[in-house]
Amino acid sequence: MSDVVILGVGIHPFGRFDKSAEEIGAAAAQQALDDAGVKWSDIDSAYLSRMYLPATSGARILRRLGGTDIPIVDVEAACASGGAALRQALLAIRSGESEMVLVLGCEKMPRGFMDPSMIYAPWQVQMGMSLNPSYWSMRARRHMYDHGTTEEQIALVAHKNHRNSVSNPNAMYRKEFTMEQIMNSPLVCDPIRLLEICAPNDGAAAVVVTTAERARKIGGRPVRIAACVHSIARYSADFRCPADSMSATIDNPGPTEVTAKQAYERAGMGPHDIDCFEVQDTDAFCEIEIYEDIGLCPRGDGGRFAQEGHTQITGRHPVNMSGGLISKGEPVGASHLGQVVEVVAQLRGTAGPRQVADAKRGMAHVLGAGGNCAVTILERL
Amino acid sequence: MSTAADRPLTPIRKGLISEPIDSPEAFRLLGSKCGTCGELSIGTNAVCLNCGGSDLSTVRLSPEGILWTFTIVRHAPPGDYRGPKPFAPFGLGLIELPDGVRIMAPLEGDIDTFRIGARMRLNLKVLDADSPAPLAAFSFSMIG
């Protein structure tokens, strides 16, 4: 099977802007085309990753690049939408139906907690079980009970990610906070605090995907897609469905563990072959659990792993060099492609102060409602 | 059971609560037990959420369990939340029942007292008590 590559990337910063989804989406898409050295008319098919934008948003945004008759499809898989859309591009190219595909992620979201009617049943909303961070917090509380993970270890992850974001022009906050500021920020859902969770916001990111052969003819700095896997949580394996009950007898592996394992198998590599990681830090605890799920450390050791500094940019396994969702914000449809943009920069060696030394391979991971999880592994050619 | 003004209670979700709702003492949650794989989930379902089997029977779930994990919700949940106004922070937890299932539920009581492993008991919780159509929902509280 011939290699499929990302030839160009583009991003509109994540934040809150007085601009339409069409404006920020078209800007990211044009930047990706320019970076790839191709024109909009070279694209055979396009996908828009989005959750909150209305129907046909892909066509509405991309027709701003000029008239076209190519198929443009909106893809939705909650926080994993970007991975699901990138996978569609991979399939379209491998099938031979398309040779040059644009994948755009774009979102424009209101401030505050996310609209619960999207993912909760009415009775769950009426009873007060519709606050997303409450589910993450319950996992954190149990992990603390089972493994001795501390509030300080959770805060250390937030501290790292906020600090990393200072040099990322595409992040929303770009502000370093002290441990004291993080640990004294208001509780949202115990034990998770305000400076330890991500906020929904606006943003867009795009990639141009093509075959390795076509990329060679065009030139530029392509990055190989070693794996792009999307799956949903097995029975009773994750709170984020959002669950109304969980089994007390069946302990299925969680969606990140399952998806990462598939991605490692397809890429023919393991966690220790990968030089940098961008993962779903919807809250700081979530990142700790992901260290374990993607195999960076044994089950239960995630808190200590963070404390020992292994996931700092200068550590053995750098995680969320971009500042993560905690500091970038989470424009849901754009978040995975934003991670991909960061990983591509790392593999090209253009990440500036955030650069991981000699990064050859990188992973992007997202996880959200419905137990949707996506993992993409990229490799320098 | 009816409220003081004699308005009948409507279950917050069909198939979740045993009917008739005669008294707080007899109040139970319902579950679906799979005859093929033995798994149990809350509410009456047509198909087992684990194995896809259709040999399901409706069971009354145990009213007591153990707190498996919890959090404190410190901001008013978004959307059509029917809790007290003005908003007051409350506990939310997973209660493990001896039947082999963990139930997500609001917790009654002092938010500073919850702890993993505490014994919990089911309560009938009436929402919209002053409305023409009050809802029968549920919560758990610590025993003792």
C-alpha cells in the first residue's frame, strides 16, 4: 500500500474572535493549500470536521475559496471529529477515488459549559448530570483513591501546559501560572479546578493530504501518516458516553488504550518509538490517565510520571508541547487537526521554543463524548 | 404517590422507576438483566447493551450500595436543570449496587462529608414539586 502524506498545514489561532466560521475556516484552509504548494482547484474532495456548526458548513466555508463541484462532506464524532475526518481522507486516497484531499476542522462555540442537549438525555439534564467536567472529576477522584495520585500532580500537568503555550501564537491564553495560582483557582468539580480544564472556543485548522508519489513531484516537506485510527468506547469502558450506569463486573479497556494499540500496530511502532505527543487534556487529570493508556508508564503511575518531569518538552516523552487544550481552548471540530499542525511543525523542526530535539515521529490523540477516540501517528520522511 | 396538592408524579424517564410510585419506602429503580451474558444496566431496554442479546428481564434494583466515586458540582449545570433555585452546589456520584451495576446519581447531604466507600441509600426525589406536573426522580444519601 502506497504511503499517504500530509503535504500542507494551516491554522487560524484558537480563541474568541469577532469573525464568522466562514472567515476563520477559509483562512486555515487557504494557509494549508499555500503551505502544500497547491491550488484549491487541485483538490479532489474535502471534509469538514465540526460538531457545533450547522448542516452543510463544509460547503459554506470552502466555497469562499472559489467555485467547485467536488464532494464536500461534514464529519462529526464529538471531540474525535478531526481524527474521523482525517481518516476519511486517508480512505479516499487509498481507494484511488481521490489523490489530493483537504481536511478542515472548524468550530465557533459559545462561552461557558457546552450545550448539554447535544449529548445528554433530557432526564440527565433535568437531574443535573449534564456538566461535562463532573465526569472527568469522578474519574480523577477514583484514580486518587486507587493509586494515590495527588492534587499537586494534577496541577503540575496544568502548570506544564500553560507554560508551554506561552510561545505558541495559536493558543488562547499564552500565560504561565504558578502552582499556587493553579491550586488556588476555583473548584469547578472537585478535585478539578478552573485553571486545570479547557474552555470551548473558536478556531480552525486544516491539512492537505495526498500520496507520497504526488508529494515528491510537488516538493515541499511532506510528513507520512503512519496510522489514523478512530474508535468508540466498548461497553461500559468510559464515563464520557455520558454513562447513566457502568458495569461493576466487566472491566473493558478504555477507548484510548484500545485506539492507541490499534494505531501502534498499524504504524509498526510502540510508545517508546514516538518522540512527541499531543493528547486530549480536557482536564489536567485526563492527561495523567492518558500517559497510562498510551503506554508511556504503567497503570496507576501517571501522577508520578508527570511529577518526575518525563512529559516536559525536555523530558523523555514530551506531551502537549503546544500547551494542550487547557491553554489553547477546545474548538471541538478543529482540535485534532490543531494537534496535527503542531506535530507536523515538530517533525519539520519549525516549532521554535517548543521544539522537541530531533523529533522524527509524533502522536495526536483526542477523546470525548460517545467515548469517541482518535489517534494519529505521523512520521518524518 | 402524590404531592401534597394531590398531583400524580410522572417518572422522569419511562422504564427507570418502579410504578405505581406508592411510597418513598417502596420506591425502586428498575434495571434490565440479560439472560445471555448476565449483565445489568439501568432502565428497561429491548437489547442488552453488552452482548446485544434480547433475552432481558426487568428487575427491581437494590436500594442500597457503596459510593464508588463522586464529585461536587459547584456551578449550575447548563440546560434544563430542575434543581433548586438559586443553585446550590451538590454531590454527584457513582453508587455501586450489590446487583453488579454502578448508578450515576445526584447525592443528598453535606457536600463536605462524602467519601468513597460510604454506604448509600436510594431516595425518591421530587422535581418541580410546585408545578402541575411534578417529576419523580432519584438521588442517594449516606446512611448514618
